[in-house]
Amino acid sequence: MPRSSRSPGDPGALLEDVANNRRPRRIAQRGQNTSRMAEDPSSNMTWVTCLAFFLRTQAQQVLFNTCRCKLLFQKLMEKTGILLLCAFGFWMFSVHLPSKMTVWQDDSITSPLQSLRLYQEKVRHHSGEIQDLRGSMNLLIAKLQEMEAMSDEQKMAHKIMKMIQGDYIEKPDFALKSTGASVDFEHTSATYNHDKAHSYWNWIRLWNYAQPPDVILEPNVTPGNCWAFEGDRGQVTIRLAQKIYLSNLTLQHIPKTISLSGSLDTAPKDFVVYGMESSPREEVFLGAFQFQPENIIQMFPLQNQPARAFGAVKVKISSNWGNPGFTCLYRVRVHGSVAPPREQPHPNPYPERD
């Protein structure tokens, strides 16, 4: 800044002037000293002193830098030690924590958990059973719907088949072949022989498919499994399993719905029952009856029940329901008791007077 811009009384200007006056003087003194050192022979010592000063300064800087490095290394070691201590503590915590947790779990915690698991298993088991029951119910409902959808004829046929398969006569059968009953062929009509019931080979008859009379003593009542005799009149004599006091006789025929011909004209109609003694041959009239083919099983109470036991029964058929060729007899049952029936007391027509 030029002097003209400052006032003479300004202190800043005074200081600036003093500094400017000192600088030339210092420069002049340095110049004089340099000239003197050049002229003085002892100037070499001065250079050595400067070199020593320079080396000392560099050594101080190196020492200073070394101290700083030591401080940095020391701080780094401290931080590394802290990190190692933290890692070791975390490892110890992770190793010993599960064992501590197992120690902390007492029975008050484990027992509810076990009961909850058992309850869950029971719920799963019962849910499976409920699903199975639901499936069974669906199947039952489907079957009931199918039964409701059946027509009247199908229901009737189903009912008839059940009646055929089952035995609804809850009385002992003394004419059953499996219990010892048999047919007296001497006092029985001849079996009907039809060409369709024979098997031939080169005009030689090999086999006769006609059923014998004792087929009526078996419970197998199926179409064609019957004893047939020629015409509408015939008889069969049955030797009973043992002597009994006769009470009822049952006839059975196949229903019209399963008949191959679609009719029941071969069924017996009017018949008479006789009780027979083995020796001498004596026939005792027990009753005359009529069989209705609409009722496939009919039980007839005997009209005459003498107080005597019989060992054989004769069934004499006098007509059928319209077939002139032959008559079919499917099954005959004879009922009664081994012991004589108890006589019922007759009521007194004259009441006693008091």
C-alpha cells in the first residue's frame, strides 16, 4: 500500500515503516556476515555446525514419527484385544446357553406341552374316524336312494328272493331228508319223463335230468328243481324221520316272477293228506286242502288230528292249475310233536253256584 494513502498519525502506518526500515538493515547485516565468513578461515566449522543441526533435526523427526507409529500400534492392539474379548464372550455364551435353557425348563413347562401334543394326536385320530364315518354314511344314503328308486316290481322280486332264501316257517320239519326222512317209491307215482329231460348220443340215452321224488324233501327251492309226475293226478308217500303226532303240513312253490314259463299252471291245486301206519297198512284221513300259488309258502292245519302217532304221510293230489301234461311239486314239510299234545280242558257249561 503506498504511503500517501495513510495519514501520518495512523499507528498501522508507523509499524509498517518500522518494519520496512528493519528489513534492509537485516539484509545488509547478512551480507556483511557472509563476506566475513568467506574472508574468515574458520568458516568450515560453521558448515559442520549446520550439518549437525540438520542431522539432529532429521533424527528428531524420525523419532517423532516412530513415536506416532508406536502410539498407533498400541491403539490398534487395544482395539484388537477388545474385539477378541468380545468374540470369546460370545462363543462362551453360545456354548453354555442351551444347557442353561434345558436347566431352566422344569416340569411345569414340559408337562403342558406333552399334554398339548397328546391332545393334537387325539384330534387327528378322531378326525380320521369322523371322515371314515362320513364316507360310510354317504354310501348308506346312496344305497337308500337306490332302494327308493326301485320300481314296485323290483321291490316285489327282491322280497320274493328273500322269502325264497329264508325259511319263515318256525316249526320243525320231520319230512326233511337230512334228518332221516325218505320217500316210499312203492306207494309213489312215477316220475314224468320228457324228451327235454334226457341226454342222447347217437340215439342212445346217456343221462336223465328229471329230478327224483325225494327232491321235495330238500330245502333247495329253485326253478326246475322239483319232482314232476304225469298229468294232474298223483301221489307221494313220505316216511318221516320218526313217529310224531301230526299237526300241520306245508307246501311250497316258486313265485310267478321267476318262473321260466311265466305261469303257475303246473302247481298243485286240490290235495288230500293221509296218515299211514307201517304195519298193517292203514290210511287215516287228516284233511282236504287247496293250494293257492300266489302264496308261495302255505301251511295247512290238519282238519283231523287223532291222538296217535304216525310214521308216514301220504299226499294225494287230485288237480293242478291248468297244465294237462304234468304237475310239479317243489317241497313238502310235515310238522308235529314227538310228545302227545296236551288236551285242553273243556269249559263247564254249568257254572257252579255259590
